[in-house]
Amino acid sequence: MARVVVDVVLKPEILDPQGQAIVGALARLGIAGVRDVRQGKHFELDVEDDLDDATVVRLADTLLANPVIENFSVHHG
């Protein structure tokens, strides 16, 4: 078995209300220096060793992310 990690975030041009709420909360807590926050999703998949990268990308692109508004990255580990 192998571990594959898929991280999904909103595209930069898409408004991220949750990220903006976090930035506002940081300011209220007196924490300076954070200019922007983008929230996202993190998936950890345990897959068979012979599952190819193209299949993982297809899985992420069709099930885990909405390619119209989100970007994703795939990492092994």
C-alpha cells in the first residue's frame, strides 16, 4: 500500500469567505503579519502500489475537486 495526498484549494480568482474570516479574526486577536488565508481540503488516500498517477489525477479532478473553481495537487508520501 502507498499513501497519496491530495490538497485542494480555491483558485486565486475565487473569493474565499472563510479565509477572509480567519484574516479578520487574526487581526482581532492582535496577530499581525498574515496578509491572506486560503482555506482548502486535505485528503489522504491509502492506495494499491500499482495505482498509476493518471488514475489518481482523474480521481482528484472528477471527485475531490471542482476544476471550475478549485486547483489540486497530488503528493506521494
